[in-house]
Amino acid sequence: MITAIVLSAILLLIAAAGSMTGFYTRTNVLDAELKERSSAAAESCVEVAILGLALDEGYVGPESITLNALDSCTVDEVIPLIASTVEILVEGTSKRAVTTLRVEYSIVQEKIVSWREIHP
């Protein structure tokens, strides 16, 4: 009788642990999708900043853009550097996921010199 109770308890614990694993897996997949969306939103704002520079070399931001119900981005700042190069700071968000990018862009060569994500 005691053996049956102990085995039942062990099987119950295994079943509970398995269901929690599935729950955490779904949460991790959702977090990964939101991070991918926030990254795409940040990339959109880099493009907005480059367009702003093409229209006006004095463009410095800030500019906030709502892309849809979940995603938005902000051109935080465009900082002039040396030799017609600027540093573009943007942030993309998707629900609770955030991606912050620092991009160096050459206005004369019309190309991205460096691109990196900053972690707060």
C-alpha cells in the first residue's frame, strides 16, 4: 500500500514537472518572437534616420514611430562625427522586448560603417 502511494506521488511530480516545462517553452518561444520583432522595429528606425539624413544632412532626431499595435521605434539621436559620418541611436520595442542599436553611417559614401546592439 505504501509503495503504491509513493509511486503515485512520484508519477504526479513527474507529470507536474513536464507540464511546467511545456509552459516555460511556450514563454521562451514568445520572448524570442518579441525580441525578433523589436529588432526589426529598430532596423526600421535606422532606415527612417537614413532617409531623414538623405532629405536633410542636419537631421538629428528625435522621432517616434508607431508601426502597429505591438511595435514601435524611436530615433533617439543622430550625432555628427568626423568626416561626414554620423552615429544613429535607435530603440525598437515590441511589447516587453527592447532592442537598442548604435549605427555609424557615412553620409558621403551612403553606407553603414558599423552596426551593433547595445545592452543597457
